Amino acid sequence: MRLSDDRLGEIAAELATKPKHEKVRALLYELLTAGLGAASTDIELEKPVPEAKGRLDGLLGRTVFEIKSDLGRELADAEHRLPSYLEERGARAISTG
């Protein structure tokens, strides 16, 4: 199922209201599955990453999603977390080769 232009506009408008974390995750899931055609089984949400002492908000293949409801306020946290997540994902990609 492809997302209509109207639905994409609705999602963008809703994201612009800065909804809470769970709503952003639900909209991201819809964009990935209906918008990009990703299989639900290929999407991991809240994936524990012990090596980075945290959880990935979303993961599709080698793409990491870090959800922030207010990036202006939470930018420092995102900048702190993403490098360790990316390092862990890169190391895993190399080891599975």
C-alpha cells in the first residue's frame, strides 16, 4: 500500500506539532511500511544496544532512527547518543560481513 500525498501531508503536519515519542514512533512506522514499503519484520523498535548503554528508537537495516520530540531542546542528547549507536552498528556490520 502506498501512502497518498494527502496522507503524507497529514503525517508531516502532525509531526510539526511535536507529538510525544510514541506518536512519532507510530508515524515513523507508517512512513517506513506504507511509504517506503519496508517489511514490518525488518523494522526493529526500541532495540537494546548494551554496548552503547541504550536503545535504538528505530532500526531498519543499517539505518538508525533517534526520535526526539523537541530536537532544539534535546539536540545535545541526540549528538551524545548517535555516535555510540553508529559505532556499534558499524562494528556489527563488519563482524557479520
